[in-house]
Amino acid sequence: MTTPDGWRKSSYSGSNGGACVEIRFDGDVVRIRDSKYTGDPATQPEIMLPVTRWASFLDQALRFVSSTDTDLPLMHRDDHGRVTIRDAEGVALTYTATEWAAFAAGVRSGEFTMTAA
């Protein structure tokens, strides 16, 4: 599902009450944000990665493998299933287990491929 400003979320997150992993293809980068953010939109935390690393990020997101690729954010799942992704600058986004499961389902369904954009 894509918003008018180009952000997309998984079709599986429809009942999450707006709490979603959101992504946007923006030229040569992919932007990732958390829809739970309620502050000033101009200062909303985002993680950006090169589109050339997007497929690797999606693979990492599904398998939770550690990566030594400095173009990919670090990923951690806690004991409650919450997932935090953190970029090299320290920007961190934390998602509930339900939010991440919806994102992962969308990834598996091909909703976040470059061709789906």
C-alpha cells in the first residue's frame, strides 16, 4: 500500500492501527521510517541505504543474519520479538513483533522489490 507521498507499507499491516515499517524508493536510496512517530515530520528519524544494497537488506530482514556490510543497518531482535535496526550514524528504529511480521510477510510476497515500486 502506497501513500500519496510515495511511502509504502505492507498490505499485511492493514490492521496494525498505523504502526508499520514504511519504505520509500528515493532516487539511489531507500528510506525506512516508523509510522508510529508522532513528532515533527521534518525531523522524523529515517534510515537510508543505497538501492544497490536493498535486496541484501531484505534478505537480512527475513533471515536475521549478521552482516559485515557497512551499507546495511545492524539488526537485533529482542526476547519479545521487537526488532531494532540501527544505521552507522546511530539512528535506530524499533518495531514490534507484529509490525515486523507484517513487513516480513510483505517482503515474502514481493511487495518491496524495486519492480513493485
